[in-house]
Amino acid sequence: MRTKILAIAVFMGFLNAGAQDIYQIERVTSEDLSGTARFVGMGGSMSALGADISTMSTNPAGTGLFFKPEVSASMSVSSLSKGSTFDDIGKTRASFDQIGFIYPFKMGEHSSLKYLNFGFNYHKRKNLHMLVNADQALNGESQTWQMADVASFWGGTDKGSPLTEAGYQTFLYDKTGTQDDAGYDQYNVYNATRGTYNKAMTGSIQAYDFNTSLNIDNQFFVGLTVGVYNVDFSSYSEYTEQLSGAGHYTLSNDRSLSGTGVDFKLGAIVYPFYDYTFRFGFSFSSPTYYSLTENCNSLILSNINGTDYDYRTRVGNHDYNIRTPWKFNVSAGGTFGDFLALNAEYEYSDYSTANVSYDNWDDSWGWGGSSTKDRELNRQTAKYLNGVSTIRLGVEGEVSSWSIRAGYNYVSSPIKSKAFLNQFINSASLDYSTSTSYMNLGDINRFTCGLGFHERHFFMDLAYMYQTQSGKFYAFSTQQGNDAVVNEAPMSKINLDKSKFMFTLGYVF
């Protein structure tokens, strides 16, 4: 055991409430490429072309280009490129991804309003299936350092976080019997030789879109979509550390998140020329307002110098709200004869403007007065989350009853490279913190292709997507809340690449 001297800057108080962190904000803000197989096969690039049920989630005016009722349903099978089976969760999962319909109402022959359309579409906004495995050589660095740092900063093992108390109760660090100049206890901590982390995540964010759109003179289309979301996912993780000459311990976390959300989208498509080939699309989405409940069961099992210890922590019914950022989309598309269609679009959403709040919370420590906002966590969001750009390109060619499609979809990194899980801020999130691990995600590149067949009323579509992304994983941080300090904990680069096969069946009445 070694002594690690901790410097205390300012004691900021501890808030008896609950929240999450910037990584949870990113998780519920980002989206997958999902919908019908035609939509996925074109890289999700159909916001100007329209005439697909899935466009109601990117440009609600896209459903205004339907002239006949249509219904469709989609399934998929996805597979992670890397990752080892953990907690009985493997790399391959099947999913029911989409079901929806459009019903156009034809208006008067001499009216400028040609069609009034109504539609509904269910789709998986985000599939949260993930495996993370990291085996790290530790050159003395240990998660026990961060436990002691947090306890010392907040003025006691029972004042830092549930994890700091759990670590103290399982003898992962202890008091030296001395205090610093501010009167706070100093702690002995361990060196470590190896750390092993495994995590499995399942579940999804499901979207229920209710859409209406107008066709005005077959040249101007406008639409509105109200989205209702259901959040339901869970994860289980284990982190094991081998301590130098003292033993080992395992920290496990069993988490679940559930809740609902709502937003609205407005969009328009315009044919600027009367040849009806080229068109522009414009749309924006309001923030999604999520009301969430999180539960966590955490356990430390330690063996220190031949003696076993255990400490269980349950943080339940933790309620909070997340407001995601606005989203803006511009698109352009065109058709050439009856055989080729092209679409390109750009979308922007500033993740740094998202925020966390609580229905009933009074900052009684006086760091901002009575407020429902988690001011310090929102400052972390503004500091470490990026504005995210999405580029989508799609092409579709038709030969007789067959269609061939290809697409590309790029999403810039949502998290700045210097971001970390900061447990040294005056945030209500600390009271819910039972883990120190985090992962900074990189850019996403998606490559898609598809094949379709249509004959009279029936159509069938297939699609394939290959997605590349990596993440920089850290099991803990030694920065003591300062991103200017180098994190001594090792980094593991996690391969998050995955493939998805999709199948859609549909009927045009």
C-alpha cells in the first residue's frame, strides 16, 4: 500500500439528489440509421426525394409525395465485428425494426391542396446492443486512487459518492491518520498490476411517429411529425483489478434506464422548376424532452491480504430529465427519367446545448439557488460535447421491376477528445455514481447498399449496412477533475464496428 497525497481546492458540498453524466446525454441524443430497408439502403438520404415512410422522421414533408395508401414492416439482424460474449449476450441480435402506414386523402380537382396525408411509423431510433471488453496492464495506476481522490475532495468517504463509500468499506483504501492543511483526511491507496473490464448492453430507444403532410399544387409539400419515444435498456459490467501484493477486487454494476420522450418536426419540400425533377428539402426537429428513471445495483467483492469483503449499493428510482438539442436538415434531390434518383443532405445538431434537470430539486447548498437545472453537469456538457454534423448520400436505380440502391452516411464525433467522467463537480450526478469508467466515441462511417422488387401492389426490399466506429475506453481517471492533467490510467481502443441486414415487406393499395 502507498500513500497518495491529495490536494483539496475548494469544498463545494454534496447534493442529495440524482442525475447522470455527459455520456448518458450522448447516448439518448444520438440515433442509429434505421427505418425501411429502402431508406437504409440509400444511407438514410431521402429527405428531398420523399415517398418513403421513414422520411417522416427526417423530413415530415416526404410523406406528402405519396398518392396511394401504403403499409410496410421491417426486420433486421445485426452483428458486432468485435467483442466477446458476456452476461449471456452475444455479438448477433435480431430485431423488429419498423412498421408503418400512409393514407393519402385526395382533395378537390380544382383545389390547390391536392392531397392531405396521414401516417404512422414505429421504428427503432437506437439499438443499444453493445459489448465492451478491455484487458489493461496497469503500471501501478489503480481505480482505488480515484476513490480516495473523490473521498478526500468531498471531505469524507461517505460524502463523495456511493462508490467511494463502497471502496472504503471493502478496504480498498484507508485513512492514514493525517490531514491536509484544510483539515481533510488523507488516505492510503494500492498500486495495481492489471485491470479487466467487461460490459454488455441491450435494449433500445423506440420511436412512434405520428405524421400529417400536405401536397400543394404537386410542387410544394409541407409536413409535421410528432414523435413519442420509449426508452428501455439495461447493462451489466464487471471491472476486476489485481492489486500489487495485496489481493484483488471486482466491481460490478447492474443498471437499467427507462422513460419516455416527445418532440416535433416540421419540414418542407419544394420543386423550384416545373419539370418536376429537381427538388429542395428543409426540416428541423425540436429538442426531445425525456423523462427518465434509472436504477442500479452495485457490488464490490474484494480479497485483501487473504480476507474477503463485500459491499452492496442500490440506487433506485432515480428520476431526471434530459433535453436534447435542436436539429436542422437541408437536402437536395433529383430524378432522371424513370430510372435514376439521387439525394444528398446535411444535418446539424449541437450536442453541447443539451441539459439535465429534475422535477423536484432545491440546491440547498446555495450554489445557484433554487433551480431544477443541474448547472454544473450542464457546464460539463457545454464543455465536452460537440456540435455534430451528419452527411447522407443516396442513389437508386430502377430497371423494370427491380431497384438497386447505395448510400453513405457520416456522423462526426459527439465527444471531445479531452472529455472525461468528472466526479469533482458540484453536480447531483455524484450521488448516483457507482462507476468510474467512460468511453470517448469517434466518428461514424456507414456504407449501405440495397435491392428492391415491386410488382403491382406488392414490394420487397433488402438492405445491408456496414458501420465503422471506435471508442477510447478508460476504466478510471487520475486527473482529479482537471483535464489539463494527463490521465495516468491506460486507454484501450475499442472496435465498435457492426453489420446489419434488413428486410422489408410492403403493400400498396
